[in-house]
Amino acid sequence: MAEMIDDALVLRGARFPGRYLQGPGAINQTASEAAAFATVALVLLDGGVFDLFAPRLRDLFDGAVKAEILRFGGESSEAAIAEVTARLARSGAGVVIGVGGGKALDTAKAAAFRAGLPLIIVPTIAASDAPCSALSVIYNEDGSVDRDLFLPRNPDLVLVDTAIIAQAPPRFLAAGIGDALATWYEAESCRKSGAKNCLGLPGLPVAYAIARECREAVLTFGREALAECDTCRPGPAIERVVEANILLSGLGFESGGVAAAHAIHHGLTELDEVHHALHGEKVAIGILAGLLLNGESEEFDRIRRFLAEVRLPVSLADIGIVEVNEEKLQRVARRACRAGEIIHNEPFAVTEAMVVKALRALT
Ligand SMILES: [Zn+2]
């Protein structure tokens, strides 16, 4: 049955960022790459790394491209996006460059889209696959998630400096491994069920091949990459894992589709005590719960060992849920299983009771 759906002669789709460059010192290409788009740029620089990178970026732009560097702090909210969009209009910028982590990049993506301008993304951590995607998460001013903004196109260029990522705390790289590892399990579920990807279409075989390579890369090089990150120097394992965390995971999830691991992540965000946990750390719990839902007990044991080795959570207590009770598990399950949620991309019917049971096994 699953194979029949997979072979269906239907319209399929995949999406990609325009270009992807990765290596130590890649940030030095920012100005020359921006020059291919425009002579005036607006750089939205994450407040968390502003002091670290603003002088370097100013030096880089001391030439053909005139750049205004804007400090980003706070939420990726409608107000922040409107402010950046207005600034873009005033500055006459012809290209937007987002530098930093999650919310700064989400804001840069949304503002570039609103202003109709090309977008360059320069992630300074590899904690998730967000840099490559055509998706921007919009937050309320209080930090809660408002909605996902789906964009008509992916960033025009993703520029990943592995020397910078090697100097970031290893916890971010580990979280990215969690997000990347989920990709194949979720894409495979979508392939089996015939579920749609982020274009609203069934995926092409390339998506599943990329997702498989993503999983192989993190399983093979994850431990060594963290050891390299501990020394703050880039190395061959970091190169492979960063490619998996940012590029392969991004392509795999958008073109392959998402399922239980991310649905359970969404469910976990219902609980206040997990708010300090990074996206990929919650996704790691989602992978384990998803494997239990799928009855994959051998793979569950193997992946649980691997997650522990790459410093990722393997129990609810590890992400802050120390006091587990029925009410909390029900809340997570209800959110994960609501109508239209991606958990229903699994190739079998998933109920709240099944999710509660899987979560209880992670206490
Ligand atoms: Zn994710």
C-alpha cells in the first residue's frame, strides 16, 4: 500500500536556497557576495553577537557596497518586522543580510520578503536547519509563538562560516544534530504515507536521499564534531555536521516533509519548564517518542545511546520536566495530535493515548 502511494504518478516538488557556501572564513565573502545583488545593503545583526561581529562587518563593507548595520534585539514580532521593513525603504538597500541566530534570521527573512528584496543569511550557530528554509517563525511580544510565516522563496544565499560555528558553545551544534537526525525519520514517514512536504506536494526521491545522507552524516561524525567544537577550532567532522545540520536537514525537511518528531516538539512547548531547552533538544525527545510510536524498539535503543553520546536529552527530566504527571502528558499529546497537525503524516493513525504512552516511556 505504502509503495503504491509512493509510486503514484502525481506532481511532486522540492525547494532549495539559491546558493550555499560553507567553510572557515566564509564570512569574509559577505561584502563581495552582497555586491552581486546591490550597492547598498542592510545588515540585521543579532544583538547577542553584535559586539563580536559589528567591527569585522564594518571592515568588510569598507568598499564597493555601502552597508547599514542594524542591531537586532528582542522578538521576531510583527512590530520588529515592520520596523526593519521601514528601515529598508529609508536606506535604499537592495539586499538584506541577516547575521546571527534564530530570531534575527527570522526577522531578516520576513522583512526581505515584505520589501521584495534578495536575502543573504549568515548563521553564527548551527543549532537548527532554519537558515536554509523559506519559513519565518513570528513571535508575540511576550515570546510565545504567534504563527509560521511561509515565504514564497528560500534565501538567495546561505553563507556558513565554520570557524565561527566552531567557536560557538557546543550545545548549539548538539541541538542542530538533534534537529538534523529527525529529518530522515520524518521524511521516511511522509514517503510511506504519501504525506505532503512544505510545498504542499509529495516529495521527489531526491528529498529522501538527502534526508538519508543527513542522518548518516550526524551518526558518523556527530561525536567527533563536538570534540572539535570543544577545542573551538573547525575540523573535518564539524564541516560534515554543519552541512548536515543546516543544508541537508533544511532540504530534507522542506522537500521531504515533517511528522511525529516535530509534532511532539510542538506539544512539548506547551509546558513552561521546557522553555529553556533549544529547538533541537526538544526534537531529540520527539525522535525517541516517534520511534516508540512506530514500534522501532531496536532503533530506539540505538538512537537513545547516540543522543546521550552527543549530549542531547534522552528523558523528559533532561529537558526540564522533572515532575511528570498525567495532566502534563495529556497537554503535550493534545497539542501534538490536534486536527491537521503533522503527526498525522505518520503512516498509521496516531492517537493522544499513544503519544502519552510513548512520553511515559521517556520518564
Ligand atoms: Zn526543526
